[in-house]
Amino acid sequence: MTILYSSENKIFSYDESDRSLTEIPCGRITKYRETIRGIQQRKEWKTTGTGANFMGMASADMIDADELPVQISGLGVHGDELVYGVNLEDVGSLYHRGFDPSDDCEGLVRASNEFVFGSFDIKDGRLAVSMGPAKNFLHISVMDMNGRYDEYTDGDTIEENPCWAAKKNGIYFSAAGYARNQNGVISAISPRSIAYLDLDKKSMEEIVSDENYDYLHVRQDKNGDLYYIRQPYGGEKPQGGITFKDVILFPYRLIKGLFGFLNFFTTIFGGESLKSGGASNGAKFKQRSEKDMIIEGNVINAEKLDKINEANGDKHGGIMPQSRVLIKRTADGSEDIVKKGVLDYVLDGDGSIIISNGRHLIRIDRDGNESHIAKARLAVNLAVME
């Protein structure tokens, strides 16, 4: 069996039979970065040499094309091909390609500068996909492999993580609504719930909701049981209140934060850093610590969690808080916690579950036994190929 996943916006396939890990190139991202490098090379004469130094136009803060913000939004398998979604700035695209890394032939399913893509699920050549004008305004559509689609939800909401129902013509997904103040500005988001869209009846109903929790990443197995991730509403936040030390350091942190914002602004829009001899944007990205990560509302201090896991003797510990759990819900409405500290997961065809905890891939079989598969840093968008 082959496990597919994305990690830091690269796509990987892991073959369990020979324990080999292969990166699958994303042609769309590669071409985008090559285009940026070409533009920078054509402008290089303006920012290099003694003339540029004399005129004050030299800049050490050239943007590293490899560090430009891109997002792989989803992965899926259609026949003998991989389908992947990618968002580059304001352009969303869906592509299909073979699994052979040496084959650079890709086909376009759909691309548009009017919407971006979230995750998707493929069944019988149809994609249940979340898409919309922005990452915070995704809605459910059904798309064929030729890019034709029908929209089924809209409004001041976000609907994401769609999956096909196992035995019905319908889609399960996670949904939340926005609240606006008197000036029309979004002021709050509701807890995420699990909803079901009946495509035959064109009706929608809420399945699971709780004002104290967010419900995410819903899936349904062939027996009709539902799986989803549950976490505290808004995600896990750092513990502890404001201390005396925080009060003392407040002016310093405020000035530091203000300078950091201004430096970022002038670097991006002016092409020059406020810091003389400062590191490039690319270097800053590469040196960024994992302790600053925020994943679906959860403030992650990976360095701290590593120490805790090591102290507890857990050599396969992850980075997600224990309050983020994978739930199995049976037809009678009863819930059982399958695993704590889950980043993402996928249901295998044999009844087992493959878990990503941000550090490792772990298999849980039908009897609840766990086995380690491989190390996998920040593995998301999991999919399997038999």
C-alpha cells in the first residue's frame, strides 16, 4: 500500500512494502517559482553592482523563490492518477498527474483567479470540493474531472473538509458561520459543526454540534460509521494568564512588534529592509522556529512538546495537543475516542486508520492495535492508494 501526503507544500508517497519515500513534483509550483526567478534575474541589474550601491537601490532582501507562499490544498486518487489542489496567491488550481516522479506531464482540471480551493474527496470521477473567493469563505461544490462544477452552498459561512457519504448520494462536511458587527465587519466565528448535504433532495442538516467544540475532518467508512476530529472551540491556546514579567516587558514587546511589522511591510512592498545587512526573507523563513506554529487555531510549541514526549518515554509523540482527538461515531450516536493528539488521518480500505501526529505516521488496526509506519514531518492531506 502507498500512503500519500503533503508536507510543507511538497507531495510525498510512502510505499509500505519497501519503506521507500518519494517526492512527487508539483509542476504548477515549479513553473511558478521558475517564473519568479526569471523576473528577478531580469531586474537584477537594478539591484547589483557599484552603481546600484551608489544610488541606494541595492537590496540584500531579494525574495527567495523557494520560500514564496504556496499552499497544497488537497490530495486525491482517481484511477491511476494523483489529483492535487494548489493555491498560488489568489489563483486556485486543480491538476492531475501520474505517480511516476520522472513523468512531468500534468493535466489541468480547473484553474481560476476568482476562487481558491480547500480539500476535496473523489468518488466515481466526481470531486466533492470546498472552493470560494478566499480561504475563509469556502463553500461546497461538486466537480467532474473536466472542471465543470455545480455549487451547493453559499452565504456568510465556511464549509470545508467535504467527504462523500459511503452509501448515499450526499456529502458530509465541516461548517461554521460568521457574525458581523454593526459596521459589517466580521467579529466572530461560530463553533464548527458536522453537516450533511443530501444531493438528491437538495437539503442540508446538522449532524454533530457543540458550543464548546470544533468538529473537523469528517470521514465515513464503508459501514456507515463517522469519524471526525474534535478540539476545543477555537483551538488550544497557551496556558497561563498575564504575569508581572509580562507587564514589565510590555513596552519592549510592543516596540519590537511594531518594528517587526514595519520591517516586513517595507521589505515586501519597498524591496528594502529597515535592518542594515539584514538576512533575506528566504533566510528568515528557513530559520523560523516551530514553536511559533499555529495549526487550525492551535498554538503549537513543538520544542516544548518534544521535551514532554521525551520525558514521558514516548518516542512516537507528536506536536498536537492531547485535547485534539479523533472520534468514531456509530449509527446509534455513541462516540469513542480513537486517538489523541491527531493532526490528520485517512481511513484505509481494510478498516484500519492511518494517523499523522505531526511527527509520525501511525496505523491503528480494526482491533485498536497501533503500529509505527514512518517518520513524517507535518503530514497532512493524507490519502491511500491500494
